[in-house]
Amino acid sequence: MANSDPELKPDPIEIKASITPKTKALVLVNPGNPSGSVAERELVEELETLCHDAGIWLISDEAYEHFLYNSVAHYSPSLYPNQVINIFTMSKSYALAGWRVGYISYPKILSDSMLKVCYRIEL
């Protein structure tokens, strides 16, 4: 667990220092909930590069991608698509209150594992 800065954005230096041989992934919730803090493109790209260099997954939770204020732009990770898992939801984006509908974008190498998880969730 790494601290964030006063704007509640992740600190790549702290994250890098927190990575151990047991670390498998970094989860980025962007925009953040409940703060509404949005990581700018440069920060997202820095975190992508950090994950790539460390050999870990970047899991990008983008459930609130459409909840932006003050002309702030949302940036979805895309530099290293073979190491990024993107999570989206229609429940929040399209105001489907009470519905748990979403989707995941992931590299093909994870297909077998993701299908196993999907199967378990459906049961």
C-alpha cells in the first residue's frame, strides 16, 4: 500500500518502492471514488511504464470514466496493451441502478484464466 499526494493521486515513487517479488498487479481506480480525483495522461503512462518494467499487471478500474467535472479528461491505459486489464461498468456509466453489468478488456494470453473466473461467477 502506497500513500497518495494531497490531490489523492497515486505517487509512482512510493508505488515503485512498495513493489516486492510477490507483487502481481497494481490497481488504478481512475477516476477515483469517492474523491473524484482524475489521474492525468502523464501519470497513467508513468504507472504503465512502472508496471511494464516491474513485470506486473496494471488493472485499470474505469467504472467512473464518465463522471468528470471541470473539463477534466479521462485517459485509459494503452501503452502496453499486453500488460493492462481494463474494467468497465454499464451500471454506473448508463445509470442502470441495481444492475451489475460490466465488461473487461484483457490481453488474449489471459483468455483461459478469465473464462474460468467467468464460469465460477456465473455459478
